[in-house]
Amino acid sequence: MFVNRRTFVVNKPYFEEAQGLLVELGKLTKQVTPDVVYRVYASEYDTFDTIAFEFETESLATLEQQLDRWTTDQQIGGRVSEWFKRWLAVTAPGGTNEIGVRQRFVI
């Protein structure tokens, strides 16, 4: 299982709006890839003004297919530009982009 986790620095006072935008992004993503697992995190005890999201896929190839569908699908294609403009207004430079393998261990 591959997990793509991204963190972002949010400009004050837009934290709640940034959360809402990530939830909207998750809903858009589920329209084109209903089986994707999508999570939004707001940190309680960590770096200030940081928000994160994750989505899981079966493989790196599946992740690439989902990203391609997300950017080309007619259902959401027209909304991406408007969403991204607002996202850039509420976030600051910085953050992380990680892709990892989630493994299950039996002990």
C-alpha cells in the first residue's frame, strides 16, 4: 500500500478554510477514484499552522493513474483552477511531500 502524505503551512487566519479546501479536494478526488482512502489532519501538538492530507493507493502505478485522472477528468477539471487559486492564497511556501509504503507487520 502506497501512501502520499503532504503537509502545508497555512497563512493566518485561514486554517479552517484550508481544512475545508482539503475536504473539498477529497470529495473531488472520490468522484473520479471512489476507492481512494483520503485523510485530512490538523495538528494539535506539533508545528504551528501546519495541515496535512494523505491518500492511499495499492501501488505507485495506481497513484500515478489517480493523479492523472484527477487532473484530466471532466467532472472536476473546471474546478481545479479555481480551487488551486484559493489554495495558493491561504497557504505559504514550505511543507512536505512524502510517498511511502505502508506495511502491516504481525507480531
